[in-house]
Amino acid sequence: MAERRDWHGVCFTMTMRLRLARLFTIKTRTEALFVTYAIAVGAVERGLHYMEQYPGYAGVVLALACLGVPFIAGAKLIDSVKPQPAVAPAPARALAPHRRTTPRFSRNRPMYGPTHRGSALRSSRRTD
């Protein structure tokens, strides 16, 4: 068997792994529906095998269990590829006055203005 001298292990680099993984990633809703259809076909086929292998009530119960799988898997697949809602541009409006996010007065500490001056303020009527 001939050696491949020009091959340097490029196929197993991280870039090639990501490219290969992108092939098996479900990106659109149509792809999710195709995968759900394939799961449903396989489930029906498996259900028929169960009905042949287990005649009577047991085979019917197992076949119904197989038919429930595509509903669950399909719902998960379609929900996982929901398109993001389009963001509408904000309408132009007049600038609103800035609203304070903190209260003007707080029980913990005064928020506005220094408190260490005491009677040094002109508006203070205290006399020490």
C-alpha cells in the first residue's frame, strides 16, 4: 500500500472538524421538518416490526409508543430553530427629560449634597 506523503493530518485539525460539524447542524426550519419526517418514517417502520414480533396488545402499545417519538422530537427540533423576531427601528421621538433611577431621599444616607458642613451653609439656621 502506498504512503501518502502529501497528507499532513490536515483533515483532523479543528477547522476541518468545525466544517464537518456544520454539515450536521440543523440551521433552518425546513431542515428540521425533513429530519422530523425521517424520524417519523423510522418510527412507523419500527412500530410495524413491534406489531409483528409481539402480536396482540403488547405490540400495539409498543407501536403507539414509537409513534409518539416524532411528535416530541419534531417539536424540540422546530423550537430550536425558531427565527429571531425582526427588530423594528425605534420611532423618532422627542427627548424625554432624564428620570432619576434612585430616589431623591434615602434612609441610608443622603444622596445629594454634602452633609459635613453643618452650619457653614448659608441656608442653615443652626447656631452652634
